[in-house]
Amino acid sequence: MTYSLVDFCGDVRAILAESDNHDGRQRVRRQLEALLDDADFRAAYLGADEDGMTQIYEDPDFRFCVLAYKMAAAHSSPPHDHGDSWAVYGQALGHTDMTVWSQPDEGNRIEPKRTFRLEAGQADLFDVREIHSISYCHGAKFVRVTGVDMRALSRGARGARPSQERALSRGARGARPSQERALSRGARGARPSQGSVEPRRVFDPETGEVHEVASVGTSRR
Ligand SMILES: [Fe+2]
């Protein structure tokens, strides 16, 4: 039995309508594992073509987004969170080593709390404000589902606690000037979330790169 991106997004909508909380996001995680198991989905969105990240769905009502990553080079992100957005990561090919960080004294210091490797077919949840870092191998392919679209990341950075702000800033400082300019253009050119949007360039803290984001709205397969 096939399980398409259309099926997945419909299920996520139903889940969030009923349970927009930790338990609901765990259900989203399980559905993402089902989606990753579908060969037609992997062929359509995680094939052998160009490198990089593509936003393949943005929900006009619940605001969650689905992003497909095909990364030619290995990369490690700094510790960061996604502000008020949760994120579910699902590995399709290769692996990603994950570290969850804690702030033991509510100060600026953070320390690793949990490390694990996400293998192909597995998905895991980072809930709201959960600090994490990721390190993926070359050729890694994975899907990320976020509670809101990429523009919300800047809101998360502004609302982050001091240690998180530094972590986020370290990632931002790694961007080349051209990328920073592109990010600024993307932010100014962004429109309110309404399903399909014009392609725009956004800075991705998971990769330290600027990407062209193309939403395909609700017509996906
Ligand atoms: Fe992240």
C-alpha cells in the first residue's frame, strides 16, 4: 500500500487539528516514518538530481512545512533551536548524528544530554525550544517537517535565551556576505503564508547555506 505526500499532509492536518501538542507531534513522527518507507515518495522528492534543500509543502491553514534535503557534502550544525516551532527529522538515506543539549543551570552554559544516530527509515522529534545539533554524512537525504515555515526561524532567534542566541549567531556568522544579502532579500520579499508562494531565498541554519525555496502548494503528485 502506497503512502503519498498528499496522504501524509492530510494526516498531519488531521493530527494537528486534534492534538497540536507533544503527543500529536509524536504521531507526526510516526507518519513521517511511513512516508519515508514509500518508494514512490523517495523517487519523487529524494531522487538523484540536484543537491540542496527544497520546500515541498507549506500548509495554508496549519502552517507546517515539509522540506526535502539532498546533501552532497557532510555538515555539522551548531546547537540551535527553532524558537516556537517544533521539528521532526526523518532520514531517507545515510545517517544523521543528533545531539540534544540541556541548560543545567538556566544560564549560558549548555551540555549534551542525549546523542543518537538517525538511520534510514527513522524519524525523531525536536519539540519547541529543544536545543539540538545535527551532523550528517555526505550523500545524506532526509526530510524535515517544521511547525511553521522558514521565516519563523528569525522569530525563534529573537526569542531565544542568550546561549541560544550565541549558538544561532555562530551559525549566521558562518554565512558568506552574499548569503546574508540573499537572506535579507528573502525576508523582505516574503509574503504571508498562503499555500503556494513565489520562490524565495532563505538561510537554512541546518546547512549554513542559502537555498531557493519553491513551495508547491497542494498539488504534489
Ligand atoms: Fe534544527
